[in-house]
Amino acid sequence: MRSALNRAVRGVRWYVRELTDESAYDRYAAYLRENRPGAEVPSRREFERMRTDRQEADPRQGFRCC
């Protein structure tokens, strides 16, 4: 029973992280470590700033209200 509950909680946590794209930094850091071993891995704050700047520079994103 407890293992089934733990699996369910892990599944919900995974789903929420994917839905909110919170796991994007983890995927990016893993990608850099695997494919570019000499590259410096940015902090989460630096990553979020790069991602926001890239999204705002893309004209396909449209108007951003907030």
C-alpha cells in the first residue's frame, strides 16, 4: 500500500513539474553535461533569464501582458 502511494505521489510530482516546465533546467543541465563536457552550466537564475530573454525576443510569442 505504501509503495503504491509513493509511486502515485512521484507520478503527480513528475506531471506537475512537466506541466509547469520546472524540469526544463534539469534537462538543460543534463544535456550540457552529457554533450558539452567543458561548458559551464549556468545557475537556475541565469537559465531562467536566458529563457525569458529568448522568449521575449521571438516575434512569434506575441504580446506579453505580464
